Amino acid sequence: LAKTTQPISMDSYEGQEVNITCSHNNIATNDYITWYQQFPSQGPRFIIQGYKTKVTNEVASLFIPADRKSSTLSLPRVSLSDTAVYYCLVGGFSGNTPLVFGKGTRLSVIA
Amino acid sequence: GAVVSQHPSWVICKSGTSVKIECRSLDFQATTMFWYRQFPKQSLMLMATSNEGSKATYEQGVEKDKFLINHASLTLSTLTVTSAHPEDSSFYICSASAQGANTGELFFGEGSRLTVL
């Protein structure tokens, strides 16, 4: 599985847009890029997944450049409740493939 | 999305006792489930892959005799921490993917916090 690199932590004020970039230089052709959110003492929660270009859902957008060696999770207008750890994962997933977590990015949203 | 449920959500036990944690997929079948362990302020660490009807596959450094995994049905996997010691205190999380899924979205349980006194 491709190794990922993310900033260890980020701070943001409420209402701002937050962009978290993840590097995955060794991404393979059939790898997807998936982002998870984890609150303290809870299991990770799926946020968004993409393969290339841009993906948007009701909570976030995922930008993937043409070379796919990085990706950016964009959270619009964050609130205090978005304070969490965000994990970027890369892999050619099947139902039998575990997700290997990196260190993640600890986002702190300040009032 | 699909739901994965863990039980108990927290447990406190005495050193030397064994503790069983259950992981259930409530609305889908999962031939494979995964068990993770997470220490405070750290990331999730994969412990083992649980396969329905066969032996679990353990990651390097994880003692299979200490962390017994049973996956007796397509909706239930159990992790038993045998002869627990204080250093086994951690947050244990299971995950599963719906059978036949090919995009790899894993659904995670709520986690089970084990405290060994």
C-alpha cells in the first residue's frame, strides 16, 4: 500500500474553509484515495473517496491532480464540531484489503 | 451507510482475566473483518484480519495466542484478550466491508475501550 504524508496538525477558525493535503507519491494505478474522520473515543467515519479529478459530497470535496501523487480534502466553512483527526488512505481496495492508517492530521477549530 | 456495532463499548477488568469484544455487521454480510488497536494520541494499528470460517491472519508483532479472534459467521467476529495486563489497555476498533464491494469503503465500529487494572 502506498505511504501517505499529511501535516500533523492544523488550526482554523470557525467559518473558514480548511484544506488538508496528503502526499502519496507511490500511488498505484488501481489505488483509490479515501479520507476518514475520527473523533475521540470513536471509530473512524468515512468522509469521501475518489480516484481522479474532483469529487464532492454533502460534507467535503476531494481534489486529485492528474498525476494523483497528492490529494486535498476541502472542508467548507468548518465549525467547532469538525475538530477531529483526519486520515488520508490510499489503496487498491477490495473487501479483503485492510486499511493501513498513517498518523493523520489533527484539526482544531477555534471559535 | 452500513452499520458495524461493537460490544461492550467499554470494559474494566482485573489483570489476568480474559475479555471478549464482539463486532457485528448489522445490515450486511462480511466475510472479512479487521481488528485495530489505538493507543492515546496515536493512529490506528492493524492487529489482524478476521476471515469467516478460517483462521485469522495476524500482523507482525501481534501475539495470536493472546488476542484470540473467532469469525464464526458472516456477521460476527470476536476478539478475546486473554490474560489481560495493564499494557493491553487500549481502544480496540473493528471494521468490515460489505461482501462484494469493490470500492473499499470500510465501516468501523464505535470502538471498545479496555482498561486493565
